[in-house]
Amino acid sequence: MIKLIAVGDINLGNDKKAIQDIRYNESLQDIFKKADLVFANLEGPITNAGAEPVNGDFGLYSEFGTIKFLKNYGINLVSLANNHMGDYGPLSVEFTIDFLNENGIRHFGWGKNINEVLYPKIITVNGIRIGLIALTFHDGRNAENYIPGMVPPEEPYYLPLLKKTRDESDFVIVSLHWGFEMYPYPQPKDKDLAHKLIDQGADLVLGHHPHVVQGHETYNGKHIFYSLGNFVFKSYYYKGNKQKQAEESKQTMFVSIDIDSSGIHSFEYLPVYYNEDLSIQLVEGEKKDKFLAYYKNISDILVSKKYNSVFRKFRLSFEFPLKQKMTAIFRKEGLSFSLPLRLLKFLVKFFKIGLLRK
């Protein structure tokens, strides 16, 4: 039997003092350290970057104290396949991998070249062979013949890798960095992808990137957690403006899964809340009941026959709150030539999304 705990995105930022002063939750530490594997998505490299991101605009990284955070919570398995891991170039990822290796933290999703990332990653825990695959569908740095990076997010690459991993494993976990940020619902095409991955051999799909939780689905006896949300994510500055984490990002969860030789034996998900000072607390009482009811609701919606329609309606309301959009358009100075153009662009985008089937 293996006890697996899975959480979502982790980025502690570059405030050394804040990381040094983190107050660790002893109850949560106790739960996590009793597990055999504790998985997270490491959002960005661990470095004191000291340089501009390679795209010259925006990047995320975490200071060295992140290693202490991971170890204090018993996190011993991380995905490196996300849209921020390569923000400061391959050298910062090499440093990150060295830090992880030195501290006994397993990792997957990044390789020195295309051959390395397409070679099955298998770990053995309590006699069970666990296959690990990590993919990102958001601006990942794809590995090439002589270039380090991630598995290209295209079927001719990841489906053969899944087959090889399935052949050599007892249980296959696929970590996916996907979806729209701040959406409580996955794209219909992401549902289709998750189903295909399970049909091709995955036993468990763990999603992240939206920064809020999305629902759980059981498909053909296998389990999909579309987004585990943030586990802890530091607010950051971009072009002089502080990008604060929304309240719905801070209300998050972890899932505890028992795996035996036949697959997933049982699981439960429990809500947690993280604060601006990077401390985390277990959610109890009425707030816990409210979260679990919410999570059940978004999970039930996932499997409804009208899901595609629900998703389209949510996307329209989220992207185009009409009152706010119209106010913003007409608040500009006077009736200039640019006003009808702005209005036209808005309406074109509105109807384009409205007509989308997926």
C-alpha cells in the first residue's frame, strides 16, 4: 500500500525574510510526513535569479528557502513541467534539479534533451512501480535533440511515452499543467484529453495551473483531479504593481490517496487555506462543510450532460461581464473615433466565444 498526498502549485517568491519566517502548521506536517509520497507542482525554478527572465518581461522563481519549505511539509515529489520553470533559462533549472537531488526530493517533467524526457520515469515505492509523466500545455520549453526542456505537448510525443510507461509500471500518474486561470471548470477539450490519457493507460490525472480548484471525476474506474489549485503562492510585483492572490485561490485543498497493487483503494480531499505570510491552516467546522459542498457541486456539474453549455455560459460571464465592460468602454474621454472600434472588438470577441462549442 502507498499513501499519496497531492497538492497544487507552489511558488514562495523572492522575499527571503518571508520564507525564513514561515510558520509551519504542525498538524498538517504530521499528516503529510506519514505519507509515502507527497506531490506538488513546483511553479518556477529555485534560484536567486539576479537577472531578467529570458523573455525580457515577466518570470517567477522561488528563493533557496523553498527547499526548507518542501522538506518541512514532507514534499518529496515535484513536477517541473509548467509554464514558469524555464523563465530564467535552462541553467536555473539545472540548479533547481541539483538542489532537489541533494535533498532527496524526486522530480519529473524536465530533461537534458528530447531522448531523456521521452524515456519512462519509474520509481518504486513499497514494491509498487509508479510511472510518472508530466506535461504542460502553457508555453513550456520543449526539449529538442541538444536542448533541455519538457515533453512537447503533442500526441506523437506523449502517447508513445504513456504506452512505454504503462508497460513498465503498476500504476501511472500523469501531471497536467493546463486550463484557464481562475476558472472553476476545465475546458471540455481538457476533459476529452483526460479521458484519452486514461484510455491509453493513465491511472490518475493530477491537474494544476488554474490557481483555483476544479472538480473531480471518476472515468472508467480511474480518477481525474482537474485542478488542485494553489497550495501556497506568494503575491508578486509586475511592472511596479502588486498582483495579489485572490481569495478563491487561497481557499484550496489536498487529496490523500491510498494505492495498492490493484490501483486506487480509497481517497479523500481536505480543504486548507493559505495566508499572505505563506502559512497554511486546515479548514474545519462550517467552513470545511461549505467547501466540501462546493467541491461536490462543481464535480457533479463536470459529469452532467449539459456540461459544455455550462462551461460556455460561465466563460462568457467570466470574460465579458457586460455592465463592467460597457462602463469601461464608455468611461473613456468623450466620443472619439476609437470608441466604436473598441466596442466592435468587444462584440466580436463576445460572439466568437459565445459560438464556441468547446
